[in-house]
Amino acid sequence: MNNPNEPISDELLARYLAGSATAAEIDQVKQWLEASPRRATELAAYRKLWERSQAVGQKRMPVNTDAAWEKMQKRMHRAAPEPATPVRKPEAIIKPMPVKRPMTPTLWAAAAVALVALAFGWLFFTHKASPQLVSVSTQNNTFEKTLPDGTKVFLNRNSTLTYPEGLTGDFRTVSLKGEAFFDVAPDASHPFVIDANGTQVRVVGTSFNVKAYDEAVRVDVKSGKVEVSKASRKAILTKGEGVKVEADTIMRNILADPNMAAYRTQVFEFTATSLDEVVQSLRNGYNADVRLSTEQLANCRLTARFERETLDATLAVIAETLNLRLSHQGDTYWLEGTGCQ
């Protein structure tokens, strides 16, 4: 075998296990084994079936049909009484019996190889029938992933997406723990379904954001139509709409958060937005600890747009616009002031 990565023949393995391989063939098997750690497991499976086949072969005892027939005839003569009158014995009809030839070691090895091939074929089939699950996780980072169907997913920090390998079947079902923005590839015959902490989000082709760090789930739609359901409750959302799901309650008539995917785009838009909501968006988008020094500051309103700015620059502009002070203690940013007029 010039290349140990090439598949090895069943005949060579049979001779190796039967002890009839040449020195050169034994070297070939050793090279094949050294090329991959998994091949030792394959050879062990071959050897196990080989040993079983040898044990079966040893249990096959030769049968002397002539001696058995002669013994049976003697028993018949001892048991039969003398006839009163001569009886003409029927002529015996002799039929040739099939002779079972003992299997040679080579035949046993071939049978063992065939059984191994069937076993590996069965394992391959069951593996294909039950695709493996693939998980993609983030910690203190974001990550973009294109799924096998062409759907693009952008994971926020501390999130996990799980899906079956190949993403095939009547439904393209995935599981989300955390937050992600989905841009689903259209396929009307195979709906895309997200399981987010017991809440189901079902679409055909659209873009939307799902936040599911705990049992409370929020869905905001950027384009297309989305169906959100939990237990027996259901809501249909279109562009610019959102819902919150808490326990078995679906809160509807919520405007979609314009900064739902700021952690992906680093673009923030605020239109007369309360400073409390601004701070929440900055926390999520920058993964930073931003706080207000007093509750009165929450009522301040901000209208501004920030596009790919650093957190320090963004907070500096906010402080200047609302006549506030910005301080930084450790990893925490503080917006301080008496309030807004």
C-alpha cells in the first residue's frame, strides 16, 4: 500500500486475521492502522466478529451418515418380530444426501468481513436518519453564522443557537437561548421555527430579533410576517411590531424597538426617547454598565443618531446635549445631573 490513506481491501484484512498474510501484507495493515487512530477501532470490530465466527466454526461437528444408518438398521432388526409368512421387503430407495463441507478459514474470514460491512452500513444509515445537533455559542463576543439553508443569524453575547446538522425536514427548527437577529432564507414549503424558552417563533422568510435570556421573551420584526405562540395563545406580527411573552401571556400592540439589533449594526436612533430607554439600549448594544445617578434623569428625552461611535463618544454627546455630567468608575459609566427642564 503506497498510500496509507487509501481504503484497505476486505481480502487483505481477512488474510491478516486468519494468519495467512505475507510479511509485506502485514506491513500494509500496520501502515493502514498508523494512518488514523480510528482504524484501530475498525480493526477491533473486524477481529471481534472474526473470533465469533471461529467459535461458531469449531462447534460444527462432522456427521458420519453411513455409521448412523447402519446403527439404525441393527436397532430395527432387534425390535422387529419374526414374520409368520415370508414378506417381500420393499426395495430401498437410496437418495444421495447433500454433503456439508466444512468452511475453510478464508471463507470464515470473508463471512466475518461481510458481517462487519453490514454492521457499519447499519450504523451509517442510523446516523443519517438521526442527524447530529450543532451548537454555536458566544460569551463576551458576538458572532454571525450562516445556516445550511442560507439563513443568516447574528448572535449577541452569552447566547447559544442549536440546530440539526443539514437543517433538513418539513420544518427548519432551531433552538435559541439568549439573543439573536435572524434574516431567514425564504422557503414556503419548509417554515423556519425557533424554540425560545418555550415560545415558538414561526416564519417563512423575514428578518426579526428574538431576545430570550430567560422565560420572558421579546420579538421585534424588521421585515415580513412573524407568528409568535406559546401554549394556546398566538400573535401575528408584521414590520414595525413587537411582542413580549411572559409566562403564558402575550403582550401585543408594542412598537418594535428601532435599536433591536444595535448590538449587530452599532447604529442607535433615538426620537424623543426617554433617557431610561436610551441607557437600556446602550447597555445591550455596547455590553456596558451605564447608569443614571438619580431617578429624575429617567424622564429626560433625547433625539439623536449615533453610527459606529465608541461608547465614550456617544455618552459624551448625550451628556453635552442634556447638560449632564459624565463620570467613569471602574467598568461603570454614570450620567449625573439634577434633571431636565
